[in-house]
Amino acid sequence: MFWMKHLKNKYLIATILFIGYMLFIDSNNFIRQYNMLHELAKVEKEREYYLREIQENKSTTEELLNDIEMLERYAREKFLMKREDEDIFLIVRPKNENQP
């Protein structure tokens, strides 16, 4: 009886329909907002990672520009450069460590 009396109230029905529309149907519904918050957190983590990488690259660049020995070491390790009287031996390991 109590519910039947309130269900006839047009303002209550309009409020319930409006809340339902805003929660599930609207283009900015709560489900979408939740997903967008997760996406934002992911993008912020990526941003922090790239900012750290940029800082590391800046410090490496600074070291390479100021230290000739460091530049030579970097070229040898990254680009497999060598001196005239040296030989380079590369050891290529298979992807699966269990195989010989």
C-alpha cells in the first residue's frame, strides 16, 4: 500500500527515470567515467615512465658529450664498433635457455 501510493507520484517517477538515464544511458554515464579514470591512471603511469626515460637519456647524452672514454665505451657496446687491431665475437643465445 505504501509503495503504491508513492509510485503514483509523478515527481518520484520522473526522478527515478532521470537517475536511471544518467547512470546508464547518458554519454557521460558512470561506467564510462570509471573506464576513463582507469585510462587516465594508465596514461599518467606511461607519462611518468617516459619522463624518467627522457631524464636518463639527457644524463647519458651529457656524459657522452663530455667524456670521450664513455663515448667510446658506448659505441663499442651499443653499435659493436671496434678498433683496428680487435676482433669481436658475438655469443647468440637461443631464446629458450633449456636448449643447448
